[in-house]
Amino acid sequence: MTPDAPAPEAPPERHFLQAALANRSFVIGLVITAIVAAMALLSFVWTPYDITHLVVADRMKGLSIAHPLGTDHLGRDILSMIMIGARNSIAVAIVAVGIGMGLGVPLGTWAAARGGLVDEILMRFNDLVFAFPALLSAIMITAIFGPGAINAIIAIGIFNVPVFARVARAGALSIWPREFILAARAAGKSKTLITIEHILPNIVALLLVQGTIQFALGILAEAGLSYLGLGAQPPMPSWGRMLFEAQTRMMIAPHLAIFPGLAIVITVLGLNLLGDGLRDLLDPRLRRER
């Protein structure tokens, strides 16, 4: 290479990594999310104590070396319960978001591709679903079909469908008028093939950011349903039910509510920061502004 030759340009992956490491929201959110996920994965193979083993003599003990977060009203280790509760919350949120994305994205992109009456009917149905508060509707579904983690997943997933349908439709509608789509149509490609080859790859970043937001909302919804006794059932721990069981003991053992409450707040905060960071990194308009 001659002295006057320009230096080779860094690959796009390196630019993205540098931007990601420079984005404070993304880094903090990723670290918090990774810690919670690692704690949940670790609970599959190890927890400090067996949560099914009740030690009444150790009930409502404060923070100690043996029990870093104390024990509950049945003598169970709170740290162990929070670890397993993280596993349950993440599992419910992942499946619920998967249901919403798996059904909502095809519906939204189909409505954008077809337009006309199909688009109008689907969007009005979305408006009908949005007219009911999601958590109250989930409570109604789980109250009808019975409490349990499976019904909670279905209830939360159903109300993720219109969210992803709207996001996918809006993203697709912004891409359909572009020149490369017109060229694909002129080449004889069907709307389905164009959607798969061109529309979906161009809205995946938008869906990823929305998925992070819905993941955080799914954890909140699961905690709310469990608090009402409609989520995961005993002996399986849940952050929401831990709060419910602690509400009558706040004055004598505040740690029973503080730690599961902090687990919910920190997890949702981490996911929201991660979503904000991803939006900053993946949205070209925000990149230009920066």
C-alpha cells in the first residue's frame, strides 16, 4: 500500500460493536439482563437451598451469611426463590413474546401487502383488542380457564399479537413504496415473496426493539397475574406471589417484599434500557442525529 493510499475501512460489525460499547443505555441494560438470565439459568442446576424444604424454625430471619437475603414465613431461602422466580418470569415472557411475534408479524405484513378491505378489517380488530386493558383481559382469561403458568402465557401472548401486528404493518407500509420494492414487483415477484425477501429483513430491527419492550411488559404482566394468584402455582416460586405473601408481614419483615420487588424493578429497567440502546443503534435516523 502506497503512503497516499487510504486506510482500509473497518467492517460494519466493528462499527456496530464500537457504537454499542459507547452507548451507555445498551451496555447497562445488557449487563443487567445478562445477570438476570445467568441467575435464571444457574437455578436449573443449583440454588443455595431446596425451596421445597421448609424449616419453620428459620422463618422470617433477616439477612445473614447463611441466608444473604433472609428467609420467608415458611423458612425458605429468599435468594433461592428469587433465582427460580427469575426462571419462571423469563420463560413466561419469552413464550408470550414468541406467540405475539409469531402470529402478529405475519398478520401485520399480510395486511400491509394486501391493503384494502383486508387491511381495514385486521386493523379494526386490533383496535377492538386494544380497547380492553391487556392486564385486565389476561385476568379474565386466566379466571375463566383457571390459574397456572400455561394460561398466563396464553393470556399475555394473545395481547402481544396486535402489538406486533401494528408494528409490522407500519414498518412494512413504509417500505412498500420504495424503488427496490417497485423493481421487485416489475420483475414479477409475488407479494408473498417480496415480503419474505425484502420486507421482513428491513423491519427485523424494529421488531427486535419492540420485542425487548414487550418482554419487559410480559415480566410485569406475569408478576401481576401471580400476585393475584392466577400465574404459576405453589410450590413454584414467582416474584408476584412473593409480593402477595409479603404484604401482611411488611412491618415485621420488610425484606420479604423488598427483594422480589427489586428483582422486578431491576429486570424491567434493564430490559427497557436495552431496548432504548437497541433503538439508538438500529434506527438510522437516530444514528444520523448523533
